[in-house]
Amino acid sequence: MIKKHRFQPNIIKKYIQTIDKLRVAKSTEELSPIKSLNYERLIGDKKGLESVRLDHKYRIEFITKLEREEPNSITVCSIIELSNHYK
């Protein structure tokens, strides 16, 4: 029996790699220099969301929220969607 996946295994692998990069980053400012992520704050009807690219077809959309004050601040990242933004 052939198993049908919602996402192809290579997309899942890239998703895990990208999530690992998000976990390591101490702030969103650390994401901008990583050109492969193409980090951006979204505009228009997606204002308030941020995204990073998996490949030329998919991106991860998320919201970050800073909790507590410096120096004990924590950034909470809530993944909203794995978006095929060209559909």
C-alpha cells in the first residue's frame, strides 16, 4: 500500500531544519543575515505575521512575542502555518 503524505519527505526535512534554526536564534534580528531563510515581516492581510522560507514554494508563517523584560526576556514563537504561498 502506498502511503500518501500531506507534504513530501524533502519538505518535512527542510521544515525540521528551519525550525531548528528558529530554536537556536536568540532574536528575530539573528534571522535576517541568514539569506536562505529570507526572513520577513508580512504586510497586507497577513500583517502581524512573520515568515521564513523553506524553499521557493513553501514558507513558515509565525508570530513572535517578547515576554518579560531584559535581561530575562523570552521570545515565544507560535507557528501559524506551513504555507504554499504561490497557490
